[in-house]
Amino acid sequence: MIRLDKYLADAGIGTRSQVKQYLKKGMVTVNGEVEQQPKQKVTPGADLILFQGKEVSYSEYEYYMLNKPAGCVSATKDLEYKTVLDYIDSLRDDLFPVGRLDRDTEGLLLITNDGALSHRLLSPAYHVPKTYYIKVSGCVPKEAIEGCRLGLDIGDDAPTKPAFLEILSAGEVSELLLTITEGRYHQVKRMCHVLGYPVEYLKRVSFGPLTLDASLALGQYRPLTPEEITQLKDEESICCIIKKQ
């Protein structure tokens, strides 16, 4: 059982303070009776809660895929820049980005309020793979593939773990796909710098079993499908991704 005001806030009806005002105005019924007490306990799935005559379904956790644009920060609040949460149209106050992308980096970012899942996806123990599409200055040779596979010294205490580099095109500007299983500070940019090829453009295209939805324009988002949520929570699906690399 949970408090009625939490139930309504988690369902996206409004903030806690807004919900309390709705309750005072008699806009909420529980099992056919007007309920005005925020502390009233209800049971999701058992009690019938209506707001302005419409049933309110409860969801403890929400999961969104955002195609992050450049220029915003992967944070819940920032005094200087727009945050990734500014793109999510939700009244929930407990959403957060799973991990971070640099301000100038685009692409796939998971937004949720599921702290346990976030912890597992970011834990070094799980080595969740992340793939980036990169444009760099200069013609990248095939030898760079082996260098990434063996690990690169980017100035930390230990070399990077094996990474998987695919050269899509090589010329004055080379196009690459790089898959890493770590989350070091500016890791992709630092790896490319060590190889001798400055990054001009960076976009994350996959995170674990999630692949960026090609129909999402920059700044757009959508809820994850039930299948995507199941895959995110399935350790075997993530392990299979690593084995295929």
C-alpha cells in the first residue's frame, strides 16, 4: 500500500503539492468515494482511483529513450545549461538520466526513475557495452582496430579494457563505430586523441541491448517498449552482446 498523493504523483497527475490541491477540491475518488486525505493508503491494482472521473493507472517506474541533442547536459538540474530532463514531458520529479553524455555529444540516453536498474547498468562489474558513431579528422588505418582491442593508455592507472573498433570509411574525415564496456571520463574522445585522430562529431547509437530509434529526431523521446525493458533487465541479453563483439 502507498499514500494516495504518491500514487497520483507517480501516475503523472501532478506534483505532490498540485495533487494535494486536487484532493482538497474533491477531484479524486477512491472506490467511488471522494477522498481528500493525501495520507490515505491505497493498493495499486486493487483500489479504483479516479481523477475528474477518469481512471488513473499506476506505474512505479518509467523508462524513456531520448535522442539527446548537443548543447544540453546530462543532469537533473543545471543553472547554466538546459538539461536532458527539460525534453521529457512528465510531471514526475524523480526521473534522472542513466549515466551521462558530454554536453556536445548526441544520441541515445536512457531516462528513468528505476535506481536499481541504473546502478546495475552503470556498475563496472557488468561491463555493459556502449557503441558510438564517430567522425574524426584524418585517415584512420586498420592498425587502430588492434590497438583498441588490446587496450589504450589514456593516462589512467590502467589501460582501457578491450574495445571494438569498426572503420566505416577512411579519408580526410573518417567514420567509425566504437564499442566500449567502460564509462571513463571523456573515454571515447581520449581514446581517439591517443590514436592521433581528434573527434569532430560523437553520437551514441546503442546502450546495452537498446539501439537508438531512427525515427527519433534530436530532442525527441519515447517510452521504452515492454520488450526493451525486459531486455534491459535480463543479464543474459547483455552478456550475449559482449560475446558477439
